[in-house]
Amino acid sequence: MRSQSELDRNEISIKKKILSFPTLISFLMGGVLIYFLASRFNLDWVQMFSYVKGMNILSYISAFLLYYISFLFRGARWRVLGLNASRKLKENENSESRFRNPPVGECSLLILNGWFINSIAWLRMGDAYRAYAFGSRTGAGFSWSLGTIFAERVLDMSTVLVLITIGMALLAVGIDNSMVRILILSAFVMSALLVLVVVIIFYAGHWIISLLPKSLSSVVENFKEGTIGSFDRLPFLIILGAMGWGIEILRLWLVVNSLGMQAELALIMVVALGSSIFSTVPTPGGIGVVEPGMTALLSIGMNGSEAAAVALCDRGITYLSVLVLGMVAFFGWQAKVALKGPHIDTKTD
């Protein structure tokens, strides 16, 4: 077991990493890249900001609220993944009997914390952080918790692949668009690789573990249990994931309408899902990649200034608001842990 002082030292180490000078430099680099790529669209900046000034505030606030409602569905799905995986964990005689799965609200808050860290740090460190935090709350350990997050990623990319393919089929004009083809290919490759890893873990996991040193084999075994065990009640998980992504699509539709614009639902579907693929680029929050990528996709059905205005306003919700509210949630969480401590200490993996 880890002591409270060890947990506190880990928290301080994480804070130093995410609030580092390289992170600040990344914001500058991202801003330069956004400006450089935006110049390719020959934007009328005055026209773009005129769209923003004429925004319907109520529609935009509705989009904002929907975005944060989607965290509840993501939190509910992650909780189910944890419950699924805990069944296998409890069958192990050496497992911790005091396993506790956090409630939906707590899981949702941890996801927001992770997205906040992803928004300010390179290499998606937020996923590692929430695996650490989830492992602390459940008592199941970091590597087991990381397995549930990996299973979550498999479900997400598989759902994105299906939905973005449907969107492309409905969007006839997008069939000849190179950006859409790149998205389809990216989603397919990412999904295929993730599923391949799951298949290898399932069929060859024991063999791989037998080749590893004992200290490392326990870590991989816990990761395997967290991953494979998560896929019970798959239809229910798919429904929760689809509802979460449906809210993402509706959010972007409201952003478009708040600016007094119209776009095909199929285009909005492709853009909303495509931006999630762009965000996997390991810059902080996908900055410098998501913005021009969204603008390029929206340009299929809009002029450059309209597309840039939508991308700018949508990123105000999915990036800037996460920086603010995520920071409040993150440091509020740290204060809670400092006062009360984790319910269960993390096992040493």
C-alpha cells in the first residue's frame, strides 16, 4: 500500500509536469501553427468576427450545457467498464477485497480532470493521470485502471469509425473530399490497431506475461484484467457511447445555428467526429491541428470565414471552457484529496 505522503508527492510531481515551461511554449507554437494554416483558407477576418458578434447566445449556451452533459454519459460508461472489470478482479484470490467503484458523478469529474490535463500537457498525460486517480479511488491499481481506459478508447474509436462512415455515405459531396478520406482511413487504422491489441492480449496475454520478469508481469496482468474484463455488457456500453457521441453532434449543430448558419446534418456529423480524431494528436488539447482540420472539413459546405467562425466558437466550448472549468475541477479535486485522502490507497503495481 502507498502512504498518504507518497500520494501527495505523486500529486506534486504531476502538477510540476503539467504546469511546466514546455507546456507554455506549446501554446505559443500552437498559436503560430493555427495562424499559418488558417492563412491557407484566405479568411476574411472581419467577416468571420462579424458572425461571432451576431451569435445567438441562448443557442450557444445550450451547446455549452450539452457538452458538459456528455461527460455524464462518459462517466456512466467508464463506471460500467470498471464494474465489468472488477468482477474478474474479485475472482483473483490475491486481489484487494475492498474494491470500490466511484459513482457516476465522480467518474465524470475524473474524466474532466483528465481532459483538462490533456489540454495543457503534451502526449495526453491526462489519460495517465485519471488512470492513477481512478486506481486510487478503487484500490485496484494504476495498470488495471489504465486497462479500463484502453477499453474505453477501443469503444470510442470503433463507434467513431461507424458513425463517420455513415456520415460520409450521407454526405455525397464529401465522397471526393481528400480530408474526409483521410479521416476515414485514420479512424479505420486506429480502430484496427486498438482491436488488434485487444485480440493479442486476449489470446496471447498469458504467453507474453510468462516471458516477463515477475515485477513487470504483475503490471501487465493487471492491465490485461482491466482491458479484457471491461467488455462485458457490450450492448449497454455501445448505447452509452452512442448517446455521448450523439450529444457531441447535437452540440456542434447548435453552435452552427447560433451563428445563423445552416449545414447538412451529415457534414456536422463528420466534423464533430473528425475533430475527435484530430484531438488525438499529442499536442495540448490538439491545439494547432483541430482548428484548421475543422475549418477544412466545414469548408465542404461553407465559405472559409463561416467555417472558421464555427471552428472558433466550437473550440471556445471544447477547449477554452475546459481550461477554465477543468482547472477549477482539478484543483478542487486535489483539495478534496488533501483534506479527506483517497477512500482506498492504491495498490503497488
